[in-house]
Amino acid sequence: MSLDIVILAAGQGTRMRSALPKVLHPVAGNSMLGHVIHRARELSPQSIQVVIGHGADMVRERLAADDLNFVLQDKQLGTGHAVAQAVPELSADTVLILYGDVPLIEVQTLQRLLTLVNDQQLGLLTVDLDDPTGYGRIVRDANNRVSAIVEHKDANEAQKAIKEGNTGILAVPGKRLGDWLSRLSNNNAQGEYYLTDVIAMAVSDGLTVATAQPLDAMEVQGANDRKQLAELERHYQLREAHRLMALGVTLRDPARFDVRGEVTVGRDVMIDINVILEGRVVIEDDVSIGPNCVIKNTTLRKGSIIKANSHLEGAIVGEGADAGPFARLRPGSVLGPKAHVGNFVELKNAELGEGAKAGHLSYLGDAVIGARTNIGAGTITCNYDGANKHKTVMGEDVFIGSNNSLVAPVDISSGATTAAGSTINQNVAAEQLAVARARQRNIDGWKRPVKIEKY
């Protein structure tokens, strides 16, 4: 059966007290609406309709994609009115309605809901809550069949005692939806056109309302303020922590660990506290990550070690290599097998060959460094002339003395050595020693300046 998905994302979110539209507030590094769109795509629909209103231009700009159609709701007159704006774009057998501020919904839950839909039956996602305040109540008849949904503000005391709440997520036969929406009334406490009134119409028309529930109530939790947003964030992170631990990762403290992207892991991985993984991160077997590290769009090969307080972005760390503590690997950085980058070393678009080492206090940018080459403390590649970047190339088994400035473009061939304190601005041939520093003079009888007293 064909599927259209409508995502309601027009609300302002006044309780967020923010200039940012509510659905663009982030959970785990992605907007709430972005999470919902990702789930929608996993269902392979024929179309995804995103109903926007407050901050429409910003929402469209941030999330524009070829597979999304944005529908404007000029006036926010209720959920039924919002869905009605998308009706001219719908043609599928089934229509699924989602919400842009409910980011934790699982695809398996939605798949179970969709199996309930046919010409004579629609699917409604409900949730049992200890405190359903604010939720529409699911009203059932004497045979336990759903007969209506009553919004909290319109409910009487008996209805408010019902614990089964409406999540708003609904899957309906596409050919019925337009008729139901056209019959909606705003004669209620809010003066709005409620999508929930479709349920009573469906029952009146002889359809059955079948219900499903999420495995976890937080799947259907929305965020109307910063507190609820933080609750969603923590729940998402704990869920990711549990997923990774099930795959063979040791987390020193699952409560102090954040994923803000897609993470692939091997076995026997150890991750210490306060680690943040962003973007696409691949972690192979036997990798160890120390505390307080940020790792973004990076691949860590088998047995590599990232020590405390290191920041990696767009890097590849080779098998058995290590970086840190306090190392920074910027985009284009590649450590070969068993290479070593130590404390306060920064790489940018630099490749270290197998067993190469940069132990301390260095900046290496736009460089290719051969196997087993040793970079002394305080070395920098002077790769930028104020307009263009230039490359430094070092062969294998090069020894760079401490406090060197390597003025690119420059080529230091295999086996060469540069003396400490040198500024190297010419190529160095294989096995040569390059010394580029002023000759030392020792002056006898030197008198130090004396501080002049001020009166």
C-alpha cells in the first residue's frame, strides 16, 4: 500500500521563550523536526508533507530537501486545520500524521501502527500514563472499542480520570481523510479544529479504531519548554548508551556520554566519561577513548587510543595509533598505524606515516610525513603565506629537531636531520644535516640593564 506522511510543524512554542521555531530546537545535535523527518524516510513513503507556520522561512531553509514538500498554514487554527492544508498534496492509500516536536518516535512503533490500517479501520497510537494531564482522553464504549477522543480542556471529571491518552499520531485510509476534515467544527473550548474529532466521525461512519502503543512512553513525549527538551535529550542519550553497550562498548558512566550523530562500533571498545561523539563516527575493535574527548566525523581503527581532553574532527586514526592527551586533529588529519601524536599537538590536513611521532607542542598543517619520522617539540609548519596554503613533505626516518620552523613549500628527504632551533626554507637532501640558525656569540663583561628608580 502507498503511504503519504504529514508532519505538523507550524507551532510557535511560546514556552520555549526563543526566536527559534520550536521544531528547530535540537535534541542530540539534530532538530526535533529533523529526527521526525528521518523516521518518516525510514518508512519509504511516496511523499512527506511538512506543515509549517511560525518561522516558516527558517524551517524551510534549514531542512529543505528534494523529498520534502512544505505546506504553509497561515493561521494556526488547530491540528485538523493544519492537516487540511496538506490534503491537496495527498494521494496515497494510507496517510500517517506525525508531529515535529515528538523526536523520539521509533520506526518499529510506526510500522506496527500502519499494519492496522485498511478500508474499514484506522490506526491510533495511544499511551497509558500515570498522569495524563494535558492529553486528550481515549473514550471507549462498553465493548472496549474506541468511540471518541476528548481533549483535556473539554473533558468532564469522569473523562479526566481516564489514564489512556492520545499521542496525536494517527494513520488513516487516505480516501476518507478529506471528507472527515471538511466536516470538522471549532465549537470547543479552544475554538480550534481538532484532528481528534476525526475519531468520532470514523466511528459514526462504521469504521473501527484500532490502537497500538509505544514500547516506551518517551517515544511520544513532545517538548513545549526547555525542561521537556532536556528530558528528551537525556532519554535519547541513555537509549544510545544502552544500544552501544549491547554491541560491546564499555561506558564508564552511561549518564555522562553524548551521541550527536551516527556511531558504528566494534567489540571491546572502552569510552570514559564526558565523551561526545558527533556526526558519523566509526570505532573499530579494542579502541580506547579517554575522558573529556570530542570526536566528530572520524574513524578510529582497531586498537587506537585517544587520550584525555583531545578533539578530533574529520580525522582517521590508524590501527594501534594514539593521540593526546590534549591533542587536536582537524579535518584531513591521518595517523598511520602506530603513529603517535602527543600533548598539545595540532594537525590540519596532515598525514603521519606508520610509526611517525610528534610528541609535544607542535602544529603540523598541510604536511605529508613519512614512516618513523620524529618531530621535535615546538615544531611548526609555516604553511600559509597570507594568501595560499603550501605543503611540507618529509620522507621516512627524518629527524626534526626541537623548535623548528618549516617554511613551506619545502621537501625534507628520507634520513635527513634538522638541527634544533632551525628555520628551514630550503629542501634538505637525504641523509643531510640542515642547520639554519644564527651563530651563537658569548660576550664577556656584559652588563645587565638596571631598573631606574622613579621618584
